[in-house]
Amino acid sequence: MLIGLAPIAKRAVMAAAAGVPFTIEMLMTIAAVGAVIIGAGEEGAAVVFLFLVGELLEGVAAGKARDSIQSLTKLVPKTALLETDGKTTEIPAEQVQVGSIILVRPGDRVPADGVIVSGESAIDESPVSGESVPVRKGVDASVFAGTVNGDAALRVKVTAAAADNTIARVVKLVEEAQESKAPTERFIDRFSRYYTPGVVLVAALVAIVPPLLFGGAWGAWVYKGLAILLIGCPCALVVSTPAAIAASLSAGARRGLLLKGGAVLENIGKITAAAFDKTGTLTAGKPQVTDILNFGRPEAEVLRLAAALESGSSHPLALAILAKAKADNIAVNVAENAQAHGGKGVSGVIEGTSLFLGSPQAASERAPLDEGQLARIAALNDEGKTVSVLLANDQLAGAIAMRDEPRPDAKAGLKALADAGVKTVMLTGDNQRTADAVGRQLGIEVRAELLPEDKQRIVGEMMREGLIVAKVGDGINDAPALAAANVGIAMGGGTDVALETADAAVLHGRVMDVAEMVVLSKRTMTNIRQNISVALGLKAVFLVTTIIGITGLWPAILADTGATVLVTANAMRLLRARK
């Protein structure tokens, strides 16, 4: 106990020297020393042990967060292909100068921020924007470091040095947000400001006032003062909070709610606004087939032929079609002579039929679409859906619409938060049309086409308006906002960076679990207040009975031990899962 108490007592003394004498460390020191004086060293050791374990876990979480943020830099390639006088030379990425021309091959990560000067390709921007589907980009379009080039070579003019690229800015934003985020003051810290000096003052008055003013015996009253100081020894009080927090953290973990410490648990119950990412948070994070249109062939036939063309492809839209075919128990044959046409679609032959599956624009170049068909496709596009048109022997056969759909419990989860008085808003890097469609479906305010710094800025604006903000996300692009918010909550299945940067995580990926965290926090704080009331109530009773001479020191010590048992038992009630 003494070894564990040494660093705690040192911090208490340092805080007192800095003008903040009444801290949790001071309470811990008084409790431990008082426990030794009254012969309850085991109880003191248990209190010190619980406190140190909690601090250790908080330190480990903070260290892992720093390591994880630095690992972001691994997303940017170490080398780049510099083009000079028509020849390419491989050089370290950090040596690429602004204005240089670099070659980005299919499948490579982009080594620097820049603008495409030649070529056209699908770019996977999910690390930066959270966009659920690769974005088609051509000449004069911007590309970002760390994104993945798809199906064609690109020549890119560099617009930012390695120290200023998109990933470097994300790292810097997260670190700055974490440094500027003031440490949360724990409930017991606030309470100790009043409790600790109050006990010392009462003990001093009892020891001094009766002998000085009323002629009492110094020996008897000093003993009573000492007894009051020991009665006030906050063993039960100090145990009450970590016991409740430990029980709640355990109960939450069993339900997939991971909270990194008691301060986080306390803060979640105070939130007045929640900012959600879209892709992978409110939605499943991958497109699903929503509609199959019959333009000449039965819907099942359209799906079977499209799946045959997409067999073996890893494109998100292809995977959606294959998953739908599997769910509908449709047998899929592999197409012959399958060929990808960059930016347009795929073609092949099955059962002697020449097939093409691609964008409406590419399909219309081979077989014109009438106004009715175009209107149906436009209506699906307005709902944020991506439409692929199927041609069979250059005749319209049908179309398949896909969209990243909301999680099954997303609407109920948002309603539960709204019913608890929490404002909700969607912050997404996805395009405005898709975001608006999902927003209408879920009934949530939408802010779309945002970069990581935009999300962080909006969270900051909400906090300056006086809102206590929780940011919920799953991607690298959410990391700065997760770090800046009052409480950052990562969605299970998200990136390691998001999980480590956040204060809490929803491991099962349910939106409803965010509301469950709020409920758990409020239950915990209610339990802590009950514990403090029990601990203080018994102390108040024995304080009075000791002063008037009814009870002595030992009954008071037994009462304090009893209070410790009571508050621990009350805290254990939090282990019971409650829906």
C-alpha cells in the first residue's frame, strides 16, 4: 500500500503546491493513512490498488492512441515514380517537389496530393472521404495521398509536399485536437473540493472550540477531534466511485460497449448532440442491391446474367450483385471472354448471348434508352442509388440499382437519442445526393461532401454553441473529429485508427448502442450519487453521536466498514444487464 501510495501522495502535494489542494489524490492519501492508523491496512491497500489499476488502463489507452495515429503515415507509399523528360525514376516520396509530374500505376496508392494531367481511373477515396464506392476521375480532377488508383495509369501533377499532404494533415489535426482537449474533471474530484476541507474544519473546531470557550478538557476534546477526522476518512467514499465505474465498464463490455475509463463513462451521459458519419456508421458500409428493373427480360434473369459478368470481380458494386444472387439462390455461370471497359462497364458472353453491364451513359451508346426508362433510372439516382444497365445482344434487358443501405436499427437508434433530448446530425464525405437520400430515410440533418478538417471544424462549431458533442464514426477521415469532440465513439468494424482515437467504441456496430451508452452512463452516475449519500449519511450520524458522547471511535470505524460493504454491493447491481 505504501509503495502504491507514494506517487499518489506526491501528486497530491504537487497539486496543493500549485494551489489545488483538494483533489482525488488528496482524498486517496487521507483514506490510506487513516486506514493504517485505525488498523485497516487491507482496506487501504484495496483502495490504492483499484485507483492505480484505473490510472494504468487510462495510460495504456492514451499510448495506443498515439501509436495508432502515427501508423496513419503508413498509408502513404514510401516511393513515387517521378517523370522527367519522358522517363520515370523511383524516388523517396518525401523528396517529391510541388509541381513535379508523377506516374501512378493501376492498383498503387497515390503518393502525394495532386491534379490529374492525363488518364482516367476509378479512385478508392474511402481512407480520406469515406465515399463508399470508388470515384471516377479524369483530367483536372484532384487526387489525395493515401487513396488507391483503380484500373488505369494516371499522370499527376503534385500540389502539396509530403509534410502537407492529406494524411499528414489528418495526423496533425488529431494530435492538435488531443493536446487542446482539457482533461475531464471527475465527479469525485469536484466533490472532494468541498468534502475534504469540511471534514478537516469540523475536526479542528471540535478539538479547539469547547476547551477554549467552554472550559472543556483538552484531552477529551482533542480525542473527539481525532475521532471525527478518522470517521471522516473517506474509505467508503473513495471506493464507491471506482466500484460503480468498474461494474459499469464490465457490464458495458459484455454488451459490446467499450468505454476507456470513468471520465468517459461520466461524460457520455451529458451529451446534448451526436454527429454521425454515414458510410459504415449509419449504413452498413457496402452497397446492396435495392431494385431490379425489367426492360425486356425477367428480373431473376437480369440478376443471373449480371452476376455471371461480375463473377471474380472485387469491385463493391460487383460484390453487391453477387451477394444478391447468392441470397436468391440463383445459380451463376461464369461468362466467357469477360472484359472490363474502364469507366464504362464489363462485357462477356454467356450461353451464346453477348452481354454488357455498365453505366446508363455507356449503355445508351450501344442501345438508346427511351424517356420512360431514363425517367425510372433518374428517379433511382435521386434516391442516391447507383444504376447499372444490362444489355443482351445490344438490346435492353434490364437494370440493377444499388445503394449503401442504413443499418437495420439506425432509425430506431436515432429516435432513442432524440427522445433523450440529443440532437443528431450526419457528417459525411459522401456526395450530397446520396447523403440526402439516406438522411431523408432516417430523418436526420445532413452535411455532405466534407473532408476530415471540415468534420472537425463543424464539431468545434457545435461545441462553441454550448452543445456537449459526441462524434460517432468508423474511418480514418473521422479521426480528427473523434479526437476533438467531447466524446469520440468508434463503430465496431471500423479502422484501427478510429477505434484507438475514440474514447469509446460500439463493438457490435449497432446505432442503438450509442443510446445504450447514454443510459448506462446515467445509471452509473445515479448509482455513484446513491453510494456517496450512503457513505456520507452514516458518517453524519456517527459524527453527531461522537460529539455528544453516545458513541466512540470503534463503532464509527465499524460503521465506515459497513458503509464500504453497502456501497460496493450497490455498485455491483450495475453488473446486471438491462435492456
